[in-house]
Amino acid sequence: MRLPWYRVLVRGPSMAPTLRDGDALLVRRTTRVRPGDVVVARFRSRPSLLVVKRVARAEGDGWWLVGDNEFVADDSRAYGIADIDGRVVLRWWPRLSLIRRR
């Protein structure tokens, strides 16, 4: 049985300044997301890589994801569409804050 909530640790600068390397996040398993949500997902071209990105738009039967750091292109521009695993609800380390849609 998979629990409805899980945690992930951010690695890398692709979501700066919203999220930084080392931030711990609480994620709610769901595929119901909207543009602007921060999500945990897997690119279909790299299914072994779990990523934290922002939803830009629905793209066919998947999602187009972007990082908040425009200078790092490890998002859908490089890897194509993704499948959502969950929506980031809050950052709990090193500072507690809700993660809101843009």
C-alpha cells in the first residue's frame, strides 16, 4: 500500500529561488494538478529520474513542466512531457512554508 503523503529532498538549482538545494518537501500523491502547481514527476524520456518542477500546461496526455530557474534547462524543454506523481504542499525544512501556485 502506498501512503497518500511522502517527502522528497530538493537537489540542484532548477527551482531557485522558490526552492533551494537541500529543502525538504511534503508531497501529496495526486494526478489532479493545475498550471502553476509545483509537482513531483517523471519525464517519460527519463522514467528513473524523479524531479520537482512547476506545471506549465497540459500537453496531450501528459504535462509540460518548467523549472523556476530560467538558466537551468533540465525541464520539458530538454526531456519532453512528464507524468505527475504528486503535488508539493509545503516545505518543512529548513523553514516551514506553504508552496503556492503561481
